[in-house]
Amino acid sequence: MYYFIKVALTAVVVVAVSEISKRSSLLGGALASLPLVSFLGMIWLYIDTGSTDKVAELSRNIFWLVLPSLSFFLLLPILLKKGVGFSASFGISTAVMIGFYLGMMFCLKKFGIQ
């Protein structure tokens, strides 16, 4: 039952973003920009483990890995405005984001951040 509640609540958040965005992209963007997945992940992690150390470590890692994800949100609208199709724009933006993730992970390891 616990896993069903976790899945249902998480699904509601994703559907809410989609439905709200149909009516107002600004409101949908505001809801999507909230770190709801991070909030839920931290809550579920704490409930499952009771470890504030694990939650703190997750929070630190989220901080560092949010930075490369921003490349997706910058590049996607640029490509779409230039007339690149949705699928291609989405794929290119995702590939670039993954490249930035890999670069960030390399840099973090180089500076001893695990």
C-alpha cells in the first residue's frame, strides 16, 4: 500500500503540471519549477531510512546536478523558435543536457565531491 501511495502521489504531480499547463503555461511552469520531485524524494527517503545524513547527501547532490539540467531549458525553446521540430529539439536538448551532466560529474569527482 505504501508504494501505491508513493506512485499515486508522484503521478498526480506530473498530471497536474500537464493539465495546468494546458490552461496557463506560466502556472504550469511555476508548478514544474518547484522541486516537487526532490521534495517527494527526500520525504520518501527519510520515511524509508530515517537518516538525515542520507537526506542531506541527496540534497547536496541535487544542488550540483540541477545546474547541468538548466541547459535543457535554455536550449529547447531556442531550437523550437528556430523552427526545429519538437522531437529533434527535444532530443538535441536532452543530448546536450546529458553531456553537461557527464561533464559536471567529471568535475565533481576531480574536486573530490562524491
